[in-house]
Amino acid sequence: MKTKSIITFLAIFLLAACEPDDSTTKDLQAQLTKLEGTITTLQGTINTLNSSNSSLSTELETAQDAVNTATASLATADTNFGDLQKQLEALNDELSKVDYSATVALDATGSVADMSTAQAKKTIYGKWDIGGASSSKSSTRNGCSFQYIEFTETKYFMSILDAEQETKMVFGPYELKENAEGKVISVDLMYDVGDSDITIAVLTSIVVTKDNDDELSATFDVVLTLPAALEDCESSLPGSVSSVKDKPVEEAKTATAVSNHAMAIGEWDLVSYTATDMKLTIYDQVCMDEIQTLNDDGSYTYHEVLREGCVAATSIIVNISNFGTYSVTWIGLNGPIDTDVEGWKWKDSKQNAIIFGTEDDDSGDYASSTYTIDVLTREEMKLSNSHTNEKGEAVEEKISLKKR
């Protein structure tokens, strides 16, 4: 029964990822190849669910047993592929009912000092607004202030308003430090300076609570040693700093664990990007400045120029968050060059198109920022967009991403 259970599940899962149904083919080798790919896909699903929520351990153990049995059956001459597929469909139906919210920590609470690393990571996960943070002293110094900190599975984004009231983003990995008893004593925010990661902030005494309206808030202490670009803002925030957790997007609470939403969330490496109206490459864009020229009629003409002496990025990381933010980080030889953070949302309930940059667009015209999902698996995502630019030119964009 376990052998029969697996193969059907995998076939269904591949169908959900837009793979063709080869069940009617009489070519045994084609069926075998299909089955091997399905087993790989199911194994990825199990790994994802298993790493994110221990409450599913029984179901996932059953699924893993089925994968192991199905893999062994590939070498068995008398395997009945039809029966295997029927049983796998039943297994797929069960796993497909798992809520995505059961695999991510959207509302964990407690004192981080009493937690293991795994528990603490779930508790701090999310976007925490601290722009209006209260403390025993002001949280603003030299005209600088915090806006928010967002924690993903492995990275953080810290937004700071500098003395000129410009938003600066700090991005990097974070580390949870433990004491001898295995309890977390601090969350250290790291920053890539090229040849090593340095600690730029240490968060301690983190406590997350939920009020009667189900709103989550956190208090913590923070000591900063900021990068050179923000050294004027460097300070310690004494006392207890308060923050409020943003609400997750609706799909984080309603989607299944095998949905497009579940697969899109996370950190991606940019593999390729093309746009028919783009000068140079996407990696050069971090070096482009927009220049405006005043025309005789009082209007302005805008054009882009390459900043002299600027070194292009070598890679780009894209992060899509459960809390309605997405980021693009340009990485150079000496670490992060720049990070842009904006909003995102699904175009509709089909989850086949994503609208990027929703925070600044009040017109309701999302043509230039709506990207159709052409391919989406747990390992890769390909998107495309067609729109008309400010010059009236038809523009075609194609993006290819690989999960980190």
C-alpha cells in the first residue's frame, strides 16, 4: 500500500506545476522518467514541510516511507504503475490539504530568552514596525530613527531614517547566540563587508506578546555598531523598545502548503533579467543616475547616465515576504551595494500573477508592475511582463530566478 501511495501523489503534484500528464502514454520509459521526476518533487515537498513544522511529523513520515518504497519499486519489473498512481493521488490529496499557515510561524509569542534557536527563529519571524518605538529615552539621535526590522527564515532587513530623512536599508544574515543551556541570549544582525561578516546590531531581552485583539508586539534592547554609511546614526537604544508586528498577507493564512504562494515566498537568486528598453545590463542599473534637462517649453526630459567610476553589481538577491514586502539587493565584490524594498500582492486568487511595487502606485494601473508567472516550482520561478513605457514604446520583460 505504501508503494501504491507514492506514485499517484507525485503525478498530481507535477500536474499542479503545469507538467504534462503522461499517464496515457504506452512508452514505459517515458512513464518511468516521469515517475522519477515526481518522486524528486514529492521529496522536495516533504523536506519543506518537515523543516518548518514538527506537528506534521506523522503525516510526513508516512509520505517519506512511500517515497522510499516507490523509489525501490522503480527497479522492480512487476510494478503496477496504474495502481501506484491511484494510491499516490490519495496521498497527494491529503498533503494538499495542509494549510500553509501550519508550516510558518505567523503568531508565535513568548520570551526568546527561554527558547531554543528553532523556537526563537519562529518567534522573531516577520516585519516589526518600530518607527514609533517608545523607550525610557528617545529612540532618535542625530536626526536618525528606526522604521522597521523584518526577519525572514535566514535574513533581516533593517530600515533606518537618516538625518536627511532618507530611508537607508541594512541587509544581511542573522545569528542566534545560545548559552550553555541551549537558550537564546541574543539575536546578532550581521553585515557583509566583502571578506567577512561583521556584527552591526545585538538584540537582547526580546519578548513577544499578543493582546486581546490578536495584535502582536515585541519589546527588546538593541546595541548598534552600524556600517560606515550610517555611522552618524550609531547609537544604543536604552530601555525597552516597543514594536508592532505587521499583519501577513491574506494568502499566508488561507493558502495551502503546495500553493503558488507557498512556493513563491522566500529568497531567490537572479539568474537572468531582460527588458527591451533597458540600457546595459541589470547589474549596471545600480550605477545609473537619472538626469533631467529643462526644455524651452518648460517641460523636462529625463535620461540615464552611467555614474563615473561606479562598479557594477556581481549578483542580485530577491526576497519575497509573507508580510507584503519584496526586496532587491545588489551584491558587489565588497558586499551589499544597495537594497530596495517595496510592496507586493497577488493579482487575484488564482495566484498566477504578481503585482510588484504596490506601495507607491495610487493610480490603480498596474500594467507595468504586473508579472505573469510562467514557471513556478520550489526551485525556480520565471516571470514575464508586457507594457508600454513613458516614451510610448512596447516593452517586454523576462525574469528568471533560482531558489537559494
